[in-house]
Amino acid sequence: MSSITSGIGGGILGGGNASKPAEKAVTHEQMLAAAKTNAPMSVGGDVAGGCPRFAVWPRDHHVTIYEPGRVGDGLAVIHRGEITQTARECSIQGNRVTVKYGFSGRVLMGPKGRPGTVTLPVNVFVTDAKRARISNERATVDVAVSADKPIGYFSSVRTVTFDVPVGARPGEFEVFVGFDQAAPGAG
């Protein structure tokens, strides 16, 4: 059994309703194209076909990096990252679940930003029905920004596989993504 859902309303991966299955697979190109639209972010996602939900962890859909010692000062912003789109597809084989997920977004250069590549840390983890973490992965997103292009876009498509214990259902599990708020200068 395989299904795909998308939080991209009316966009690349599906219709205007996140509960409608999309016909395309999750790819870097589709996620990057979706990030460049101004469609609203999906932090939800239904449990289509019993697959785990994929969502942005609450309060971690963005991160702002400030100059050292100036967290919270709007004039000290170096850059801000935002996760704006999510999508996932899933396959279930016995008690083994494989979730291919994608997320995309943008990085905005702030008043104290400098041209170059911005690297932001991201956490991806799987939780069970009691919200206990059963899997955790750290990753980064890299985005180029410059004075003439102060907004850069990123996309990431990854796969996570895990076993569902006897007596549990795949739909009871959730996959979350979010920026690491413990990054140096984050606030």
C-alpha cells in the first residue's frame, strides 16, 4: 500500500485539500518549486491510508539568527529561515513503514546578513502514539543569498524507515521536521 499527501494547497503535489491524494512523487524539484510560491504552509496532514502524519514541529517552522549577544534585536538579524511546504508519501510492508518526506522553504537575509551560503540545522524525528521519540536525525539546509538576491530557497527530500510494534498501527506514528532552535545566535 502506498499513498502520498501534500500540504501544498493547489500546488505542485496535489489539489487544494491536503486530504486528496496527489498523483506525483515527492521530489526535490517539486518541493523547490513549491517553496517559491506564496501558498500557505501546511503543518498538518491527514493520515491517508493509515500512513504516519508528517508535520512541522510546533514553533520550529522558522528560526531567526542574530548577531552574538543581540537576540531579539530586529536590527541585528543575520538571516531567517522558514519551512513553508511539506509533503510525504508512504509505503507499508507488514510491520515496516517507509516514509519519503519532503520539506522546502526560504532563507531571508537580514540587515546584518552577508552574501554567501547560509547553513541552518534541522531536526527530523519520528514519534509513537505517546509522542515518545523513536528516531531522530539531524540535517542541514544550505542556501545561497546575495545582496541582489536576498531570498534563497531550499528543498530536502529524505526517507525514514521504522518498525511498528505488534498492537500498534502506522497511523499512530508521526514524522516531524523543524529548525534547531539551539543553533548559535537563534532566537
